[in-house]
Amino acid sequence: MNEYRNIEQDESIVGRSGAIKLHGPEGFAGMRAAGRLAAQVLDALVPHVVPGVATQEIDDIVYRLMREGGGVPATLGYRGFTGSCCTSINHVVCHGIPGTKTLKEGDIVNIDVTVILDGWHGDTSRMYLVGDVPIKARRLVDATYEAMMRGIAAARPGNRLGDISHAIQSFAEAQRYGVVRDFCGHGLGRQFHDAPEVVHAGQPGTGPELKPGMFFTIEPMINIGKPACKILDDGWTAVTRDRSLSAQFEHSVGITEEGCEIFTKSPKGLDKPPYS
């Protein structure tokens, strides 16, 4: 689950939660385990994301798998959120609430899970294609995954947070897509949302320097149309203002001495669709 960004803040990309924590071997071990369980949950959802399935059914599976894996869903009850995951369909940018809505042929849906395992948070999301999806939507999904991976490639010691932001923005906008500014990635570890804020559009060479031991998510939201979004009356669901399609991928990562470790890679190699 991404963090709402106060777009009135300064552009230092420091984050609202204070100093950026640096973690040691215990933290890396904890995040590997939590990230792996979160990724396993998303792997297991592949055969269930089909036309006619209600998003609540997906949420029930997520809850069961997290509990069977020894974890608990971080989103359930978080600031009043009622789901064990977020299910964001088509023009929903993020934080879609599971319920009675059913998936239909041609939908694209982001499923965002965060598990707490032994006190550590594994946070990740993927896009799923429901049945036969139009080429325009598939291209958006592919470009969003590539944007995230370009951001991850820039996540190495000595770089700055703005280098991640710029890598994502420059690629997405070259494809004529809009990069959402209202939500951002975030630090995590034993806290769900922590410093730093990881925005997905920005200038290279800006923001805090990346140092070994930093943990955070990289989770760009990319729209076919303009970047602007709004939050519905439920207080959670964010949608594109122009009703254009939106896609998102998310990994939790840790900065190492040599580069970047992805904690939430799929054990089955199912990091992006098609998942067959």
C-alpha cells in the first residue's frame, strides 16, 4: 500500500516521518522472509483472477494464505481499511476496497498486499490481466513494469532518491503516459510507512543519498491519460480524474553495498503478466 503524498511539501523528498533508518543483517533477513511470503501470496492468486470472481473472494484468499504462512495482513483495520489487500480495477489508481464487485473480461487489476511476518513488513503489488485484455491496456501494464524496474536499477548506493524518480518519469513520459504524483513509495521495515517518501517523478541528483541499509518501496502508478486523480467518498479509493486506465507495480527493496536487493520477487518467476 502506497503512502498519500502531501504535494504542498518541499521537494527534498525527505519524507514526513523523520530520519531514514539504516538496517543491518537482522533487518535484511526479516525483510527477505516477509517479502517472500507476500510474493508467494500474489503467485497463488494467479488462477483465481478470472472473469466472474468477486474482489472479496480474492481478499479472503489473501487473508487465508497470510495466516497460513504465519503472518497477518497489515492493511486489515489500518486507519479503518476493511480489506486484507487492495484491489484496484481499470481506472482505479490505488487503494480499491475489496467487496462484491466482480472482475470482467478485459479488466486489468492491481492487487496490493502487505504482510507482517515476525514484525517485518513485506509490501508488493502486481497487475493481473482478466481474460482477453485489449492491446492498449497490455502496453500500459508492460510500460509500468518497465518503469518500476528502471527505478529499481537506479536504486544503488551513492545515487539519490531523485535518480529513482527521474528514471521512472523519463521512461513513462517518453511513452506519453502520465505519472501520478499524489501517492508515493515509502520506507518500511518494522513500520508500515516510514521515511523516506519515494516519489515517482523528479530531478536526478536531488533528495537524500542512498545508503546501504535503507529499505523502501518503489511503486509507480502510471496512467494512460493525465496524472491527476481524486479520492472517492469512501475515503480510500483513488481514481483517475479523466477516467483513463491506470496501472501499478510495487517491490520492496533494500540498498546493499553493491546495489539493491528486491525482497518481493516472485519465487515462481511470475513478476509480470502474462502469468502462464
